[in-house]
Amino acid sequence: MADNTIFAELNPPPRLMMGPGPVNASPRVLNAMSMPLLGQFDPAFTNYMNEVMALYRQIFQTANRWTFLIDGTARAGIEAALISVLEPGDTVLVPVFGRFGHLLTEIAERCQARVELIETEWGTVFDPGQIEEAVKRTRPKLVALCQGDTSTTVAQPLAEIGDICRRYDAISFIDSTASIVGMDLPVDAWQLDMVSAGLQKCLAGPPGSAPITFNDRVADIIAARKHIEKGIRPDGFKAASGRMIASNYFDLSMLMDYWSETRLNHHTEATSMLYAARECARIVLQEGLAETFARHALASRAMVAGLQAMGLKVFGDLDHKMPNVTGVHIPKGVDGEAIRSDLLNDFAIEIGTSFGPLHGKIWRIGAMGYNCQKHNILTCLNALETILRLHKVRVPSGEAVDAAIAEYRAAGQ
């Protein structure tokens, strides 16, 4: 018999999402998503597309013409980038310092590339010299690297990576999903060739849209593989001589025509997600990039001070800690999942666990985007202290919040 159940109207329970992402979206973004739909080639809508490109050039700190959105979660941006650049047999270097380096590896392997790995212990990062040595040794077509890996809560320094890749004629690809606008990422100043991101962390939006930017070095590679599907192919079009990009949906050569004056009818744009991405960028730019970076950095200092005052040990190399996510060792003898469950049930606060070798060993506490506010930091610390005490963990009473407030007071807040 068919299931004819009609479920209740959506009514999600309120949550303060203080994990590694996604986080609570800004009400301004949710409001933008409720705006009326438009046809994808309505002049009003194509003007919004142009505005999105201009806004994200500012977010990425680039003059790249090719700066637009991939419809899909952050991983869609990664897949579009790699499948449009890589061909079978190409060499890719992936410096792995957490789970998402392994994700880059798998996606590159699905492109049938030959992947060379260098790895470092989770919680540490690479010295640029280590990456240069590996680039010199492997001579890759592309170097794929995360700026920040939320699985380990540390961020890889990138200021020298673009220059290293240029000197050895490699393309640099950066996954900035976990870090964009939470820390500095000047794409042009650092000579980065290709960068993708997502909305659901420091940009204070929902998952579902992946901003991407790439320069002419990358555009030339893509142009050499340009094909257009038969049903929308203009008269007289001649395909490029290179291998056809293996994905239709993530084919950047067609997406470039879709986002340009050509307005190729490639797919139906995710209208509400474009509205969301547009408002995410407006919020950041109204606050100011430098001010947004500073807000995340201050929240990080306050969170670390509070956790340490509670007697907990912060995980990883603190000199390279991501500002928007903090790893903390789960005390010995404590059921980490029970703590997370009680935080959710008693305080409606979500924090994260981790993956791989860190699973069950650390919690990951985020403070990013709309949630990166003083009262949320204090609320989370107070709730964690309370739940730990209920689980018979001896922690100093009130000192976590006091330490965090002291950081904000020192910053004049």
C-alpha cells in the first residue's frame, strides 16, 4: 500500500549551531531567499548575476573576470574546478593535513589524475619549503590545497604557495570553504590561480552555492577543452581540440558562457541561492573585510581563553589555528558524544566531533559568520561548563566566561 502520510508543517527546533559548520544563517540572508523568483534571463535577474560577480571579486580580493557561482554545495565548486582542469594522467600534488585533503585527493582520482601526496600529522601544517620541494620533485599540473581544514582546526599558510606554483608552471587550486572571510585570502596578491568556497560557514549563509574565481591561466586551459552540448550549440560553433570535460553540469567552459554576455542556456539558475549568496557578500562588505577578519580573530581568542580557563586543552598548533573553529581535547574518561547530546538537549547548542584519527578525541567548536558574536561565545562556554560538571568533570566555576569576557574587554568590547 502506498504511504499517504502528509507530514506536519516544517517547524525545526531552535538551535545555536556552534560546530564546524554549517552554522545559523543570517536573518538577512533568509529574508533574501524569500524574495520572488524571476526567470533566469529576465534582465532584472541577469543584473543580479552581474552584481554577484562584482561582489565576489571583492570577497576574493581579485580582479578575475571569471568569478561567479556554482549551483551546489561547496563540494560542487571543488568538483567543477578539478574536472574542468584535470585530464586523465595529469599529475596533481595534494598536501594533506586533514580530512579535506583526502577529499581533494579522491576528487582528483575520480578525474583519473595521478595524485602525489605529502602528509603531515593532523593538527600541524606544512612549511612552504616542504611544498616547494614536493612541487619541484613531482612537477604537477595542479597543486590542490585547503586553506583551513575544519577536521583539524588549523590553517595552512598560503602567501608563498602561488609564487611557488608559478615558478614551476603549476596551477594552484585552493579550497577556501572553511575559511573564506574568516581569515585573509587576497587571491591576486598571493597569485592564486583558482579558489572555490561555500556559503555555510563564515559567509553566514546556507549550504547550496559555491562561489568560485579563476584567472586567465586557468581560463586558457578550460578554453582548450570547450565543447557545447548539441541542443544549445550556436550555429557555426567549432569545438576545441582538447578532451571534452567529463561533466556537463560542472563544465566550466559552458558555465563561463552562461555567466557572460553570451548567456548560454546551460541550466536553470538556483534563483533563491543566488539571492542568498548576494546577501552574504553584501553583509561582509558592509562590515568590511578587515573588520570581519578581526571579529573572527577576537572570538577565537575569547574561545581559547575560556576553554583553557576551564582546564581544557586546546588541540593543534595554536600558531596556525583557524580563527573560526577551535579543537579541544575531550577529557580522559569523558563520553564526548554524551556531552554533545546533553548540550543539544539541554541548551539547544550543537558542537562537533571530528573524523579519522581524531574521532572521539576532540570536540570542534565553531564561532563563525552570524554566530561569531560575543553573547554566543559566552553562552556556549557557560553551557559546556555546566554539562561537564553534570558529568562529574571538575572544572572551575565561572572562570571560562570571565576569561572570555576579559578578551572582549581588552579589545574594547
